[in-house]
Amino acid sequence: MIQGVILITGTSGYLLNSLTKSGAIAAILTGLAVYFGFGVKGLFLLGAFFATSSLWSKYKSAAKASIEEKLAKGATRDWRQVAANGGAAALFSIIYYFQNESLWLMGFSVSLASANSDTWASEIGSLSRNNPIYIRTFKRIEKGTSGAISLLGSAAAISGALLITILTMLLFHLPVYESLIIFLFGFLGNVIDTIVGAYYQQEYRCVNCGIHTEKKVHCGKPTRRIKGVPFVDNDMVNFLSGLIAAILAISLIHLS
Ligand SMILES: [Zn+2]
């Protein structure tokens, strides 16, 4: 029954152009993994992330059109983007299925809080009136640059982590201490994302129009890498920051 709902949700994402075919398959697999691990409650958390993220990305989307030019992702998410945001959560769900320990619930919720924090920060932060500040130079830089922060974006990051924390607390009846950890490490995931994004994420320049972008192709031509480490793109940074934040939170709880 629930498996059917997961299947229909993934397929609708494809039919509504929110997901590519590979993205829909990845979303269905993620949904199934989360359901096996944490049941309907887990799915509800995952759904809260996907629903609010899609809502924010559609909110004032015309104002963000110029930023889309700089970002690698289009409006339709493929499997890499799904895995970047839901992969760690799926992983912790599978581990929890085999080993019923609350540590893995922490890993699950921290990685989702981190993904939600990061998505809200970029979708809402890009609507900031002023250009963001680049953390490598502390100077203002074009919107849509990875590694840049704004007041609005940071407020959104805090709210994004807070939403997942409150939902987890209510659904799984968590004590205050563990809830606080989810909030702090979820937000930390977004901080790690910003730092890694600033120092290691690759950036390209279009050989035709000269725009700095995360896209590998622009103006129909392959772009040239001007910064960052090979293979470290936005998806990789998202995935790693959520996973690192979750592992740090698990280690802290395990040691305390
Ligand atoms: Zn171009």
C-alpha cells in the first residue's frame, strides 16, 4: 500500500517534470529505503524536505532565473541531485533496518536537517536584495556563487534545520538534548557546505560568453574549469556535508 504511494509519488515527479527518469528511480529507491527503516514517520520527514524544497524553488522563480544560469542544476532533478540530498538519509535508514539503534535515527534526521537547511538557504537566500558576501574574501559577490552567505540565507538555513528538528522531535518523541543536536548539526551541515563550496567546489567559465558557472556546458560549448577540485561539484558537496555533519553528531552522542 505505502510502497504504491511511493511509486506513484516518484512517477508523478517525472510526469510533472520535477524529476528526470533517473531522478524518479532514485527518489523511489530513497523512499523505499526510508520506509523500510523508519516507516511512515520517516517518509513524512523525507516528504517535508522534498515538499518545502520544491515550494521554495518555485517561489519567485522568475527572480532566480539569472542565478540558474550560474548553477549546474536545472529545474528537473536527476539521480545525482536526489542522491546528494537524500542519499545519506537512505543509507542511515538501511542501517537502522538491520540495527535498531537510536544513533541511526540521529544520523537520518541530521542529514535531512542539513539538506533542508542548505536548500532553504540557497532558494530563499538568492532572493536577498543585496549581493551575498564571499567567505574567502569577505567581499560581495554575484548571487548564486557557492561559498557566499547573506543574512536572509542564514536565517533561512536556521529555519530549515529547525523545521526538520521540530518534526523529528514530535514524530519520534525525542528528548530536548537529542533534538538540540539535530538542530545544531543540521545547521552545521550547511556551514560545512558553504566552506567546502568556497574552497573546493569546481567553477567553470564559458569560453563563449565568459560567465562564471557551475555548468559543464554553456552556449552549447564545453566550459573551462577555473577553480576547485575535479569531481567536486555541488551534488558531491551537498552529499558530503550532510554525511559529515551526521557522522559528527553520531560520534558526539556515542561518546557522551
Ligand atoms: Zn556562455
